[in-house]
Amino acid sequence: MSNILDLIGNTPLVDIQRITRHLPSNIRIRAKLERFNPGGSVKDRPALWMVRDGIARGLLTPDKIILDSTSGNTGIALAMIGAAMGFRVRLVIPGNVSDERKRICRAFGADLIFSDPLEGSDGAILECRRIFSTNPERYFKPDQYNNPANPRAHEESTGPEIWRDTDGMVTHFIASLGTSGTMVGTGRYLKRMNPGVRVVAAEPDSPFHGIEGLKHIESSIVPGVYDAAVHDEKIGIDTEEAYLMTQRLASEEGILCGQSCGCAMAAALKLAERLAARGEAAEIVAIFPDGGEKYLTTPVFAGSTRVHFAEGI
């Protein structure tokens, strides 16, 4: 490879075997492990597409600073890409994201600004908009929540990879909702290849949740790239259920992953059990957005999962 950015994409699919052993043999759940991107998450894809699009349109020039809001993974991706391409990066991050994410961003040389932890990703979005408005000529703001290059990255890479690696046999696709770019772009591609593919969005079941990086769409600032017409259904997942599944993936499958992966897997299992009860066959692919190394000091792995999110604790 000519540089680290050439390693983005072409992540592996792996069968989930032990957690699914109660399912009939004609139903399979496969996880697409986005942790194998060089920045460690699915966000490497849209970050690269947005930066390249900004350069192509003359919006990102060597004198500008890349500025965006993030819950962590997009920030890591932008910081890595900025380091590789020679751009300065400034990130607005909720103050309660894991220490590992903060340290990784800093290791790549990014400047960090912390927003109110109780306001979550929406608070970071608003603070980023405020900073940008004070001096718009100084910054290039990829704006991952509203940039069409976000879902396009998945329409041009993630979707074709899944179609190729399942030999076109995928029947259901599941992605957890953050910016929604993964679900929208991948879903559009798969439905174009086969309109019968069912697209399922996994999301927290409540506005008060502890699943880092994910949105409860109805109670959040709705991303501009979100397209409800792409998914056929949404499955809400409780925080403790997502945490437990994340722990099970590590201890039963040997897959150390983040809590958004647990959310997607819990939704995939609910779907699979429903299809099994109806006697249907299925090839289910779920996106696992990242690895678990960035969450080792968070409640999902450190201590009790019984956290009272409604009280802001």
C-alpha cells in the first residue's frame, strides 16, 4: 500500500456461531468487522470520502483546519486522515466519551474541545456549529450528519463488499443508527442489487440511553443524511441488553467489540428468532462498527451495567 489510507475498506465477514447455536441451520448471522479499518472503525470510510470530496470541490485547502463534531470514531478517523494527509484537525466531543477515544485522537495530533456530557452528540453538534460560525473561512467542516459523501462512502464500498462476500445471497442487513450513513448508503446499494433485501435499523429504545455513538432518532436532532425510506423496520434495544450482548460477543465468540456492535447483534438475534419461528431461511449481515479496546474503562466492561441514564448518572 502506498499509505495507511489504502487499507480502508474490504473488512471481513465472520459467522456468529455460539450465540446463534439455538437457531436452525438455514438461518445465519454474519458480522462485518469494521474494526479492521486502520482507524479501528466503520467511520474511516465516510471520513475519507468527505475529506476527498472537500479537496475535490476546493473547500479543503492546506491552510484550513478540519472541524467536526463526533462521539469519537469519526474524530479518530479524521485525526488519522489529517495526520496522513497533512491537515490540522479540531474536534468537538461530548465530555463523557471514553478516555481511550480522547487519547487516540490526541495521539494523532488533533485538538479537542469538549461539549456538555449531558447533551450527548446533539450538544457537540450545536457547539461545533457555533465555533464554525465565528470564523467559517478558517475551517473545513465535513459535517458528517449532513454530508452526502457519508452515505455515498457506504454505497460505493460497504454495500458492494457485502454483496460480493455473500455471493449476492444476503437477505437482511442490519446497522445501528448514529449518523445513519452506514444504514442509508449500504441499504441503498443492497436494495438496488436486490429489492427483496430487508434493511433493519437498530437504535436505542429510549432517549435516555448509554450506547455511545448511537441516536434515538425520534428524540434527537435528525441527521440530514437520514432517509427513513431505506429501512424496512427499526428495532429498539435496551442499553443493558446491548451491554450484555457486547460482553457475550467477547466471552463467547472471541469478538472484542464496542457497544454499538452489541446493539446491532441484539437486533440481529431478535430478527433471526422471529424468522425461525416463522420457518423462514435467512442470510443476515450486521455491521459491527468498531472494536472494544476504546470501551474498556466504560460501564460495558468495567463494573455494573446498571446505570441510571434517565438521571444523568
